[in-house]
Amino acid sequence: MSVSAEPTSVDPRRSGSAPADTGTARTDTLRPHAEHAFADELAALAAQDDRPRPARWRLSPWAVATYLLGGTLPDGTVITPKYVGPRRVVEVAVTTLATDRALLLLGVPGTAKTWVSEHLAAAVSGDSTLLVQGTAGTPEEAIRYGWNYARLLAHGPSRDALVPSPVMRAMAEGRTARVEELTRIPADVQDSLITILSEKTLPIPELGQEVQAVRGFNLIATANDRDRGVNELSSALRRRFNTVVLPLPETPEAEVDIVTRRVEQIGRSLDLPAVPDGVDEIRRVVTVFRELRDGVTADGRTKLKSPSGTLSTAEAISVVTGGLALAAHFGDGVLRAGDVAAGVLGAVVRDPAADRVVWQEYLETVVRERDGWSDFYRACREAGA
């Protein structure tokens, strides 16, 4: 017996579904969902998108890629880039979602896997909230379904007692589900996705029923390169995914651009000073992170030891945002070396013994000798004192 899976009207407060309207997010929302924060851009794209759309997609694949990569529409509307990276990577990811293959976004920490996943779901389905957050304690019910035990004890197994997972809701409504940090989920729980992704069916043996996915359903998972060996995907599950690797930014300029854009967005929600006043410090933070991450200075002349941390773009964003908060609340509002020094130290020195040696060597042999960096050197020495 199959359960009807046609899309239904759902209370967003109960289910996590996006509201019907695409108005801008409430001003008191600290971190709006993508479909709310960029509602105007999504609406402009939808209005001018005359290309074929897969079933239940809000936009065509071309428009989804434009939403992520940015561009200017024929009417002059500017679509801001959500992802700065190779165009082909985004095109392959979007195309995968238009097929019957699920999408696995793979990469080292800080390569915007979660960010890309959210914006893909927002552009395709208009709803990025059908999310399973993977942890070592994620149960099978988070992917399949659970039960309202009060109703279960009172009336026995029934559809009213069943609590659908985000994945089940996505199947029933023809939307995009998201599974974050898939390799952190226990292997036996991971494998509950196999039938869903291969047969597009979720059996409910307690009721003798099943939920069949309607057209438009697909799933985006993210996984961390550094988590290999934690809970590796079985070969059976990996075959159900098309894997797209998100690379680190290719150039310092690209990484500075990414950090600047994200810090501006975060800063606006926190009423922090404008980023342009601190571009020089952003460039310094990015330079330090890239050199220590790559194990060589930017000019290629000096080899360096790398610390244990990832020093990702996401961490650079966090360091700069923290620096802006210091500048706003305890300074003159202009981002300076002293505002970011402690954050850089905290990001680099994760292992107090080994990493501190790496940092001190870099500080004395590279930063100290670099023209125009004397203030940064002094600030870092003071932060580490």
C-alpha cells in the first residue's frame, strides 16, 4: 500500500517548511534562511526565467547556477554571488539535482559545503529547512521517521502517531532534503538512505505502507575530507551519490573577496562597522592563513611548518568578524591589527605545545621581516604574551 505523496499545505512553524510568501526576513532574525535573506533575488530570477524547469523546481538549472554564482539580469537586477569558485563545479552540482542521483558535496573544512547546500535547496525548492544535522548520536529516526509515543501508546501505530523526518517530508512534497556531515553519522544509520536513494521509497513496515518520492525530490549531503576513517560511506551508499569536490579558493584575491562578502553580510545583521575600512587587515589574515596552510610563503621562498588546524576560509571569516566586533565596541570602529591578532592566534594555536612552536617560528621569521607588517607583528606578540 502506497501513501499519497502529493504536496500538501504545511504549517511552517511546525514542519520547518518555508512560508508561502517570499518577503524579506524579519529584521530581528539573526540569521535568516537563504530563501528569506535573498527573497528579492530569487523572485527576480523567477520572473525572468523562461528556461525549462524540472518538476517542482522554483527555477531552471541555469537560474539556480546564476543565483549561486551571481550575474546581472536583462532588467538590470544584480544577483550577488553566493559562491566564489569554479563555475563548472556549480553547474555539475545543479545538474546532478536535476537527475535521479543524490549530490554529495565533499571538501576540507571551510570550503562552503553547508553554505552551497543551503542555497541550492533554497533556489531549487524555495525551502532550505528540510535538514538532518549529522552527529555521532544521530538516530535512524532522524532520517526515516519517529513516533509520537503518547499517541502510539494510546491508539497503537497509525499515521497520526508517525512523526516524519525532514527526508520523508521532502519525498512527500517533492523538495530537496539536506544531510549535513554525513560521515559523522553512524554507518548503520547512514545505510538507511540506500533504499530511499535507490528505490525512491521509504517503507513503513509497522503500518504495512510506504512513502514514495514524488518528482522534484532529491537529497544533498555534505562530508568533510578530514573525517575519513570516522564513519566512511559504504560502497553501496557512495554509488547512490554523485560526488562534487568543493576546492579551497585558488587565489588570495578570491579568498579575500569571499571573506569580505561574508563578513559584510554577517556585520549588517550585527550592526558592525563597514568592512571596506578593514580590507587591509582582511588581506593580512588571509595571507597568514594561506601561507601556514600551504606550508610556504606567498613568494615561494620560505618553507613553513603547518599547524594542526585547518585555517579555513570559514575560520578567517570568524576571525575578521570577531575583530570587527572588538573595533566597534572597544575601539574607534576601524579594523586594526590589534583587533584580529588574538583571533589569528586562537585559530593557529590549537595544540598548545606543537602549534605554538609553529606560530612563533612564523612570527619571527616571516611576519617580523615583512615590510608594512610591524603593527601586526607587535599586536601578535602582545596577544601571545
